[in-house]
Amino acid sequence: MKIVRLEDAHRLPVWRRPATLLFVMAMAMPVAFATWSALLNNFVIEVAAFDGSDIGWLHSVREIPGFFAIGVIALIMFIREQVLGLISLILLGAATAVTAQFPQMAGILTVTMLSSIGYHYYETVNQSLQLQWIDKARAPQMLGWLLSAGSAATLVVYVLIALSWDRFSLTYSFVYWMAGGFTALVALFCLIAYPQFESPHPQLKTFVLRRRYWLYYALQFMSGARRQIFLVFAAFMMVQKFGFEVHQTTQLFMIALVVNIVVAPVLGRIVAYFGERRALVVEYIGLCIVFAAYAGIYYLHWGVVLAVVLYVVNQIFFSLALAIKTYFQKIADPQDIAPTAAVAFTINHIAAVFLPVALGYVWDYYSPGLVFVLAVAMAFGSLVLSLLIPRHPAPGHETVFQTRLFAPAE
């Protein structure tokens, strides 16, 4: 396999450059993952008769590989990051393809575990490659465009499902096979067609846990905790409480994606202009309001229109989380990016392993609204942490408690 130094990559044709590969991967991954997500709630309720605790168990199992994402550090001792990322993407696609072949609880959990290994190891490596391959000055804008590209690919998937599910009487098996197979084939193509890109900063291949990154770790932990509540229970609520069918759930996702396609690049520019601190403060204030309104749907009996609006707004606020990545890029030693991405992904999933199943029982035996009240508390905790980010993060100036080592140009 040909190895090309990153600084020489500009000599390659545009379609074979690192940035292009990042965009291809950003659009390939959601085809499998978004299809799995769009059909999941209807699939498990209609086929496997899941209740709140069952869906909690499913998502807890799904997050176990994220908790063990630290294993990436061991794997990159033997496999190049780029290769590991693409192999993981192939696994995600293959496991998604066979999802409907195992309609019982044990089978669903097993296939979910396999697809989750692919997804989480891909995401760990992908985040590392993005921060290594994209210049710091361009990172917020580029990350915004990558988010937009992923949203656009997901939108295509949702449009196809929404338009063809009823018209052609599609089955879960057919759709999962098509989506998963596509992702696996694209990843295989990338594995063969692209050279291996060599970063100018060789990555440490050991466990890295630095005290000066503590705020980044804390932000990752809280991000994983509150995101799980939204990912697990927001769409599940739409199916269980409001009776959404597959095409209606998909249309909801489509609306959110169209907004994200337009908004994500703008959010990247906002982070670049206003800085990570202000962007995250806005995100967490917004999430406090959104989760409180979700609770109001149950306690005050607000309707489905508000639930749809909240879902879309929530997705917009979550896109601002790219500021956590760029904050770390600014404070990190270049050789720390790969091992710290693995550690951070594990930290991000600590709560994700136990939170879905625990809150699933809260959902069933206490109150669904209480789940969202807890989400408000988590968003508020994230808000407090975001206030500790300095206006100009840098090595040696990771939090507001430290004296600035230099004065950047305003």
C-alpha cells in the first residue's frame, strides 16, 4: 500500500486527497447507521415487542464497545489508523445488513454489539484523523462541512425510506441489506483506492491520561450522558406516545437533517468566530430549555407538534458539540490526538453503558417525564463546565484557572 506524507497530498488528484477521504467516509457511515436508527424503534416494537426497559438494555449493550474504545490504542500498534477506521466501517455495514435476520432479543443484542464495535471504533479513529489532517485554523469550518455532508447522506436515506416504504411494501430485511451493503462496499473501495496518509506528528501508541486535559474529559463525560437520553428516548417517545409509523419517524429525521445540512457549516463559522466557550454556553442553555419542554410534554400534556419542534431544535444544539473537538485540538500536543481520542471516547461512554437501562426502568416504572428532568440537570452541569473554558485555549492555558502564557492577537 502506497504511503503519502500529508504535506505531499496536495499533489494527488482531488478525489484521492485526505480531505476527500474524510468526506467519503462522513457520507458512507450514516447510510448504515441512519437506516438502523430510523427503523429501529418500529422494528423492535413491531417485531420483538420491546418496552422501555428492553430498549434501555439494547442501547446499553450498544454502548459497551464505546466504553472499550480505548482498545484502539492497542490496535494501532499493529494497524494504521486509516486502515482500522475503514475495517471498522466494513464491520458496521455488514452487521447492519443482517439486523433483520435476528428478530429475537438475543439476536438483536448480538448484531447490535457487532455493529456498535464497527461504529465506535470507526468514530474514534475518524475523530483522530480529522484533527490530524485538518489545519487548526480551518478545523471549525471543515468539521461543520463534514457534519453537513453526513447529514446530506442521511437525508438521502430518509427520503428513500419515506417515499418507498409504503409504496413498494418494503421489508426491514431488504432495507437493512441495501443500506449495510452499500456502506461496506464504499469502505472496501476506500481501503483499496486511497493511499495511506502519513501525519507529520507520529501518534503515541500508549495509554495517555493527562491531568491538564481534565476539563476536556469532563465535557466528554457529560456529553455522553445527556446525548444518550436524547438518542434513546426522544424517538422512542414519538413511537410509543404518539404512535409514529416508520414513514412518519423517518420524515421527522428528514426535517432535522435538512435543517442540519444548512446550519452545520454556519455553526462551524460561529465556533471559529465566537470561540468554543461561547458556543458551548449557548448549546447547553438551549438544551436545558429543550429537555425541560420534553418533560412538559408528559407533565403538562403538550402535543405532538411541540415534540417535533423540540426534536429538530435539539439536533441543532447537538451540532455545536464540534466545539469540544476544536477545544481539544487547541490544547493538545499533536502526538496525543490518537490515544486521547480513544480515551475520550471511552469516557464519553461511561454513562452510556448503564444510563439507558437504568433510565429505561425509570421510564417504565416511574415516569417518562422524570427521564427528561434528569437530562435538564445534566445539561446544566455541562453549562457550568463550559464556563471554565478560556476565551483562547492553548497548551498551558486549558482552563480559566491558569495564567495565560501568551497573549494572542485579538
